[in-house]
Amino acid sequence: MSIEIKEIHSQRELRDFVKFQMELYKGNPYFVPGLMVDEVNSLDASKNPAFKFAKARYFLAYKDGKVAGRVSAIINHIEVNELNIKKLRFGWLDMIDDLEVTKALFSKLEEVGKENSLEFMEGPMGASNLEKAGMLTFGFDRIATAIGQYNFSYYPEHLEKLGFVKEKEWVENFIHAPETISDKIHQFSDLVKERYNLKVLHFKSAKEMQPYIKPVFDLLEESYKELETFVPISEEQKAFYAKKYSTILNPDFITFIEDEEELVAFAITMPSFAKALQKAKGKFLPFGWYHLMKAQKKNDTVEFVLIGVHPKYQRKGITAIIFKEMYETFRKHGIKYLETNPELEENQSVQLLWKDYNPVLHKRRKTFKKSI
């Protein structure tokens, strides 16, 4: 029984790297695959702008000649050189339930870390903070969201046995969409709009919404820059994600709020694509597009993707406007359920948004850390 770790370099090997996860979870009712083309592009240094300031190496583990695991070693140079955080990020971690395979993958990561004079490794996470992060530690019997990720329960068990400890933790809630909201929210929403001369923006098409996507990322940076985990977002990343998400976001499910000068708040939800992506099985063609289009038009579940409020308007009641708009949208489209995507447990301002709607905490995920 031999285990061999090989670094991959070619485009064909990159596709094998992506395919391993899909094969490992084939038939699993909770795993949601991404589209193969998107998964490959996110790893391609020529396509993902995060690799203008980060470098990734990809490794496959082979046991008795068969692929048994995968992992990436990532160095974010802004984080290491400018923020002086001597961290080796690891991501795209998947493996069979064999501790020796996991151990071999992390031995390789430790080798990479030492070669680059880094002090610890942390993950799973991507090359930047705009990519997926965290390993599922609770909620293994719940279907993943379209922009979340799923893993077997033995993953965190393996890491703990290898000496990893919790670094950051995220929570996810499941909420029944309210059938009514109080008059107080309606009144307070109108009051806040009038007091600060705020305007809610509505769009009829993705094209009409396009000019506001990049300002959303500017506001996102302004809203979250005080979190210790925050790494600045490059202009290339903002343009890349503006183009990527403007094609899949439904304007009806987005709330933008501006004052007389600028965009000051946003909330992004989208119809759940989880089951549609399961049916697509990683392929847009020949029928994946149909399942995705159908999910966008007819759905009873939405995913809460992201919220941002400019610091100058935080704790001034602007969330009342957001909830009123969300309620009216959900009622119009027959939405019954809302699922939040990962929210840092320490980010209490976001956690408090849901307290009046009987949230059920149904998933937890963590990044794990170990000294090199």
C-alpha cells in the first residue's frame, strides 16, 4: 500500500484535479457540484485575477495508482509581505477516508511552507477572501448551497488527529420567510429613507444593474475592512467578479440603496441553484443551462449571499429598508425559505439581522490552523 504525492502542471491534470471531487461525491444527496468550466477557471492563473498577487500549487495523492486525494498550497503575497501574516493557505482539500492519505497531503504542504519561510498553515480557503472558505463541521445531513461547499464528516476528524486546531468559524441559518412583517418595520423604513434622503434602486435587467456591480465591491471593502481576516480586494478582482455575477444575479432579488452621493447599502439574495446544479452534474451543456434557468424562474428557496452597509450608516436603521424590500420580493415570487450563506460567528452585526425571524442554526464550518 503506497501513497505518492504528485504536483500537477498541465490543463488536463487540472481537469483531473477538479474531477476527483465530483467522483468522490458521486450520488451524494448533499453535495452540490460547481460547473466544471467555472471550477477549472478559478484554479487557472491566467483566468483568476487573484493570482496576480497570489501563487498556488496543486497536488494529487495517489494510493496504489489511483487518485485518493487533492489539495492546493496557496501563498497570498499581500497577506504575507504587506500584512506580515506568514501564512500558507490550503484549499481544494478532498480525500478518501484514509488518514495516511491526508497525512501525506499535509506533509507536502508543510514542505512548501518551510521552503517559503512561513510560520503556519490555515484552511480550507481560496487565494483571496472572495473565494470559498471553511470546512463543514456540523450539518452533514443538509444540502449545500450553490456558493457553499460540502464535505464528509471525517474531514475535520482527520485534521484534528493531525494536530490542527480551530482558527475561524462561520455559521449558517435556515429561516422560514415571514408571511407578514409588522407595521413598525414599514413605518421605520419610510422614516429612515426620509431622514437621510435615501433612494432604493430597482432594475429591470442585469444590463441595467451592471454599472452598480463594481461599486458593490467598493462598498463591501469599506464595510468589512475592519475585520482582522480582511485582505484588500484588487481592482482586477472587482472587475472579474462584477462580470461573473452580473450574468447570474436576478435584479428582482437585489436591494441597492444610495444617498445623494453614493451607494451606501446593498443586500444580495438569489434563487437557490443547489438542486439545479446537482441535476447539471457539473456540465452547462447539453441540459445544465435548462435546469439553471428553471431554478431562477421557479423556486421556493433563496440564498442570502451578501450584505454591506457603509460605516456611516451602520446602526441607523437602514436594515429596516432592506428587510421591507426583501419581504416584498419574497412575497411576489412565492418564496417560503431563506438560507444564509457562511457568516463569521464573530460578526454579530450580521447575526442580529435574523433574531426576529426564528433562525435555525443548521450548519457550522471552520478553518483549521497548524504551526509549520
